[in-house]
Amino acid sequence: MDEAQRTRIVRDPLWNTIRVDPIALRILDTEAFQRLRYIRQLGFAHLVYPGATHTRFDHALGVYHLTGVAIRLLDDRGALPAGARKGVDLLPYAALLHDIGHYAFSHALEELEADRLPGDHEAVSARFFESPELAAALEPLGPGAPEKIFALIKGESGHPLRGLVSGSLDLDKMEYLRRDARFCGVPYGEVDVDRLLQGLVLLEDPQSGAMEVGIHEKAVSALESLLFAKYQMFRNVYWHHAVRAATALYKRIVSEAVQLGLLDSAELVGPTDEQLLYEIRRRAEAFDHPVADRIASRWIPALRNRRLPKRACELTSETLSGFDLPSWAGRDSVERRTVEDALARELGLESGEVFLDYPGKSRMLRLDLLVRRRHGAVERITDRGLPGLIDLPRLAEELYATTRVMRVFTLERRELGPEQVLERIEAAR
């Protein structure tokens, strides 16, 4: 057999053996994909959970593997009609490439103000698809393949199996929850992936008549476990206070660097974790400005040496109950920066050394998924759940509120009362 046509074996700590076909291997060998080896999957979580140094490269391989497994299981059961078979060969490559556009330290930079970024990681993926090397790797798939793969990644494809790549039950979620929990050393992400894969079915939407990926009723309990695992991982890992403190400091470094003109926002596309921090520090050291000096001499060393901002105040959902928070409190914005700088003056700190953090992910536990009932009917699970079948979505708002905590971090230890923070937010309306 020609060496170029051989399937290669990759040993993976989560899925054991991953078989990589020749086209996937060509994708892996591109510079754009190799870059993912140096983008940590969980950003700054390794500062809390030392084992969390796994990368987007590892995760992408895992999603590629699960997509192939899911397609084979559906095919073995005779559940792939002719309409679904057309273009099905592109799905594993869409799964492999779904994170190709990630910024350094993964999702952190996507929280910046819109004028600081070229777009979210899915939009930025388009730049990597323009790479001649990646285009050559995809060439054997035929004309139009890159565009079809990109549509699958963005959730804009009309393929019946598009939900495997982007949807309520996409394989990305199954993979990252299991992998993140394993490498963090926590028990929260133990999703019954086998049961979910066995329960996948292709169903016709009763309203539109379109075919899409759904689940059999017998696997709904496994779906519920996935939702609860997601809640636990956000509560204990992704939004851990020290992870959020490091993320807040990193965002401030990058935001100030862009505002000062140390780098253009377009330059955020492409660097790996360490490359970006190194380049910002190098340019800041050569730039005569007090903020540049703080970036180079205080902020980046603090991040590298884990001298993270400290909690000056923490406001839980109970504390915030009854207070009408403005929408800008949950995102990087001019108004939020006004509050931060006002608090900095009160606390005797420099501008930019107080961080108001209120992470949000409104669709954390939401569902939009077809389910085949045991009696044969097809129904759609939405945010309301299905009475008597799946009730966790009914708890979604309460669980989300419990997970979501507003914190004020300061680079030097200070203390604030909740009323001071809320007064400043109210004054900035």
C-alpha cells in the first residue's frame, strides 16, 4: 500500500485508539492545525488544576474520533437514508477543524469588546481556511468541500447530520466535558458517551419535515447527565474564582495592548499562548508609556508567576436578587470600565488594576432537540423540557443563577462591600 494512503493510529488517554485517515493526517500536518498543540484547551485553568494542560489539538482529534464512531453506529443500524449519505464524508473533517480559529488561551479573548477583536473563533476560522496548505490538504474531497465544511462548523449547513458538529447534542460537548474533567482530576464531567452515541437517531421534524439528529427516549437520562455535568464543570472549573481572576488580567493586558497600538486586533489571529504574551511584553518594553510599563513590568509577570488579582468582593445570586443589573455589567464595555476605574480611585490603585467580572453563558443548559418517544412519536425538547421525561431544563435558570457570581478582583489586596459595588454600577447607568 502507498504510504500516503495508510491509516495511522494515535493513542489517546481518553478514547484509547484513534484511527486517522490519510486526509485527516494531511490536515493534522498543516501549520494551521499544528498550532493547536500550543493553545491550551482551558485557558488558565492549569493555574488551579495543574493537569489541565491539554490542548485544542487533543480535543479536536477526540471530536473527529467521536464523529466517525457516531456515523458508523448510525450506518450499522441502517439509520442513514440516501439524503443523509450525500456529503457525510465531510463531517469528520468538520469535527477535526471546528476549533481551527481559536485565539491564544482559547475562549478568553472572545469576551473583549467587539472593537478589540476581528470576530469570534468560528468567524476567524475563515482566515485559516484561506491557507493554501490547508486548501491542498482538503483538495481530495472535491470542489466546494472547504465551503461545505465551514458551513458545518458555523451551524449553517443544511446536511441532516449537521447536529453532530454544531447543535444541542454535538460531539464537541461530549468530548470536552470528558476530557476536561479527566485532565483537571475532577469527577464532574463523567458523561455516559456510549449511551448517548447508541441513542442517536435521525428524525423528521414534525413541524418542518426536515431531517435532523435527535435522540431516542431511552438515552434521555444520559442526556440529563450531560447537562448536569456541564453545570458542575462551569461551577467548579470554568468559572472557578482563580481561573476568572487570571482571565480578567489577561483580557486587560490584551485590551490595553490593542488600545495603545502595541498590536493591531488582526494580529490576535494566529499566535499561540506563549507567542502572544511574549510579543506583547517585547513591544511594551520598547514603548514609552506608563500603561506599557505596567504591562511589561507588573501585569505579565503577575500572570506568569501566578500572582493573580485577589477577590475584593463577591456577589452571589442571593446578593444580586432584586437588583436590576444593566446588560453591560456582564461584558467588557465602556460603562464597566468606568465602574472599575472609579473603584480603583477609591481603593488607591492604578487605572486598569480593578476588574469587575460577571461571566455569562445564557445557553449553558438550554436544549433544542428532537426525541423519539418509546411509543414512536417524535417531539421536540426545548428549554421547558418534556414533563415526565426530562425536567432538568426547568431548573436551568436557577442552576445558572447559582453558577454565575459577580466578583471584583484587585491586583493588590483590598476589600469592598457589596453595596459599594452596586452603588457604582447604579451611578454608571
